[in-house]
Amino acid sequence: MARSPGTYITEGLYAEDAASVNTPPKIRYFSPTSYLEGIATGTMTVYYSSETASGNTFTLDGNAMTVESESATQASLIIPSGSAGAVDFVMTDGNGETDTIASTDPGAFTYLPAPGTPILTSIESAMATTLSGLTTGGGYHYTWGTANQDDKVLQDADVVAEIRLSNEDNMDEPDGVDANSYLNSAYFEITVQTTMDDLKAKPIWAINAYHNKAIDDLKRAFGINYHLSDTCNSIMYRSHDREILQNGDLFTPGKITSLWRVDYAQDREDVSVNANT
């Protein structure tokens, strides 16, 4: 069929054809350009030019992104979960045309490695695991709690304890053989608390017997497990104090707190890396 008369605007293209030629979308800017791996709750805002004001779709590393809101020039997107590394960000408009910020392009979107567990947290967890097994006959049992537990929960248990980080000293050797790590000494407090019923019903010498046995059990536990599954170089008993509590008109030793020194090495660049091994 012969072409009807028209205006020739560029080589091989008539004016009546121009309207049917789609202009690919163009990603102008997006933020943020990075996000932690393994999390699917972040929001990205992308700015673009596009022939269509709606119907645009987006993928990150091939994973579809939920569009929360959209206009002719920008969209709010949910960042899908991904693995660490730079990834492709692709926009497809309503005409099927695409624009890509590839993983190899400057400013590519990057999933950041999720931070590991800090060494001190690992040490405390290993201590709690060890302590959780301290059970003897005759109803003597530890319920190892945390400093955030409600006091009533602690008081109602049989015999309870909590672990707290007291302080940390740095023993850095910037020019020594261990110059790639921080050498630290941390002090943990372990408090064993007698229940209110015990304070009411038992004489002071009986409460002291509970506390003395608690200290013996703790020494025995860490004497066997002082490496704490390789989380630290050593853990050692330092001291203990009894805390006198008032119960009505009586003062009884309601708590005993022992102090434990833990030596460990930590990588300079990553708090989650144990430099002991």
C-alpha cells in the first residue's frame, strides 16, 4: 500500500510514524543506593523520565519490587530481600521499554553484608549456655535470666541469676605480632539472687550456703569450659560480694555477685570476627 502524503522529519521516518516510536524510560536517580542483605522492609525512591505515568515495573537483582506509590516522574518501592553484592536495577515502562543500572555501573545498587554478632555478645551467649546447665539434686536449680527481666519473675523462681557486662579494658598492641587485632579484657558480673520466700523462711546461714554453692558451681563450670567454645582466650574468677537486702525489719544476704575476667582478641575491622583463631 502506498504511503499517504506526510512530512519527512528524519531519515526513514515520517511525522505520522513518530507517535508510534516509544522512547525508553530513563532512570535519573534512586535512593538509597545500598541496603542490608536479608531484609525486605526498606523503601527506595526512584526518579525517572517515562512516556507512561503508570504501569511502570521495577526489579532488583531480578526480584520484583512492590510499587507503593507512583507518578510521572518518581515512584516509591519496597526493597526485596537480597544477598550481599552489587545487583542490577531495572525499570520497565508501560510500553515494555527498559532502562537498567547494571551491577557493574557506577552507583549500582548494593546489598551490604549483614553485621555479624559482636564478640562480646557471643561470649555472653556462650556463658549463658554454660550456666543454663547448672542443676543439682534436691531442687537446687538456676533459672538464668537477663538484666531486663521483671524483678517479680526473678523473685518467684527457685534460684535465679543474671549476667551483665561490667566493663572492658583495651590491651592493644599496635606494633606487635597481634597488630591486626584488638586485645581486650572484659569483666562480666554474675548475680545469683535468693527468692523472697527463701529470705522469709531461711536463716542467714542457710542463704549463705546457697550462695557459697553457687560460687562453687560457677568456678567448676568455667574451670571446665573456660574457653567458651573458642569465643575467648580465657575466663577466670576474680571476686564476689554479698548484697544485703532489707526484708521488713530484717537484713539478709539476698544476692551474691561474682566478677569474672574474660580475655579475648577482636579483629580491628569487624567486631564480629574472633581474632583468637
